[in-house]
Amino acid sequence: MPRSIQINANGELNHLLTTEGIPRALILKILDRAKTFLDPNDPKEVVNAPHLAGKSVFNLFFENSTRTRTTFEIAAKRLSADVVNLNVQASSTSKGESLLDTIDNLAAMKADMFVVRHGQSGAPYLIAKHINKVAPHIRIMNAGDGRHAHPTQALLDAFTIQHFKGDFHHLRVAIVGDILHSRVARSNIHALATLGVPEIRAIAPLTLLPSGLKEMGLQVYTDLAEGLRGVDVIIMLRLQNERMRGALLPSTQEYFKHYGLTQEKLALAKPDAIVMHPGPMNRGVEIDSAVADGAQSVILSQVTFGIAVRMAVMSMLAESQH
């Protein structure tokens, strides 16, 4: 991917499309900025800031996701932006209007930022390349595209790990579950490797492991107990039944038996290991409720930090508009 699409000549973030290729210093800058949006006396609280006053943020969700859209909306409003939510799949595209025609029309409505979620991998790139020609002041944030990338989720995961574990350089991180269909897994692998995590483990049944993981430097396990031994961080992934074609699993009960995270399996990790999940969770499928609600779970912290991280990215994108 050309550096110039995502990062400008001054090394600033021009768009956020993927964690792949973002320099470590810039990721750390995003994480540091996110800290400024948390209340120093209570890191569970996000503070307001006027960084986007007078700006318009358009949420363009071509694929449903109430939770992700809501966190982007809260982040933009906390920055004093005007937010427009567009359920695009139910409007222009169903009338036969092409993706770029839709973008041109919305750009004409004086948008400053588009938050784009799309079922097709690469759609936000296409939009960013087009917008650079027709309305170069508009910034694009990828809120998830197909199986490809979900950069803000990876950044909020990195923020969560940094918050609870401090340094990245001594960690073992396990990513468990439906890695084959997961844009979160891909974005996390790129971000964590860039941040210097020395050992990233992929744990899944063979049918849910993409090829090329070992070439990316990951340790690959098909046995959950073996893969969890001695890890500091466990990132559980949702089974993405909507993206599965054919019988990749015998049954969800069988999956839970072998790959569901229970207290017993969690005990194999380090005693202070943290458990993460990008949500929404399938309780009793990939994670037991006792673990999801337990002392080692930081899943609700991820949600709060997600707002701060999205505020950080939006404020930095707004600065690169000047």
C-alpha cells in the first residue's frame, strides 16, 4: 500500500485504513493521545474536548454494527463534532447508485470525515484514493472492511494491553478462535508485531487458521491448552458464522469443548493474564460467562478505551487537515 494514502509527507495520519505499515512511533503517539481523553483520576471515564468543533463526521455503515457505530458516534460527539449517521445499505446503494457516486454526493454535503464500514475488503481504500482526488480535505477512517482490517479495534486492544501490562517487549499474546475470518486478528497481528511483542500465538482449529501465519512470525497451535501455557494476554475472537461457507465446525458445543475459554483453561496462562474480546461475545461458544465476567476480564475496559482511542485518531486526522 502506498505510504502516501495513509500517511502524509509530514509523517501525519492522513487516513486510517489499516494498522499495516503504520510506524511504531505513530502508533505510540495515538496511544499517548488517547490517554489525554481519559480522566486522570478515573481512567474509566472519558472526558470531552473541542478538537472537532465545527466539523462534520459522517458514519457510513454499509454493513450493520450498532456497537461500533455507537462508539464512533460517542467519540465524535465528545470531540464536539456534528455527527450524521447514514444507513447506506438501506438507501442509495439499494437504488443502484455506485459506491463512489454515493461518496461524491456526501462529499458535496460538506463532510470533514467519513467513518466507513463495508462488507467488501478494500472498500475504504477505494474511497480514500477517490476522495484524495475529489475532496482531499476529507479524512477516511476504516471501521472494518470484509475480512481485511479493523484498525481502531487493534489500536484500542493495544491501548488496553499497554494500560494493564505496561511494556510490550516481554509479552506473550494469544489470539484464539476464528482467525480465518477475522479482520480484528489481522489488524492486531500487524499492530502488536510493530509494537515489539516478541511472541504472538494463533490458536484455532485447522479449518479456522489462514495460511501464512508462520511466515508472519506467529507460533501456531491447534491445541488450546498447549497454546495458553504461560501467556500474558488472551484475545478471544467471535465465531463469525455469517462469513463461514460450508461446514468448518462440527457444532458450537464441540467448539466450546475444545476452544471455549473456561476458568480451568485460563488457569494455564500466567496468574495475572488478562482476557480480552472485541465483542459481541457468544457466551458458551468461545467464552464461558464465569471468565467473561471474572476478575481477569478487561472486556468492559476495552469498550471505554475504544472511545478514547477513536477520539485520538479523529483528533489527529483533523490536525492533518490544516
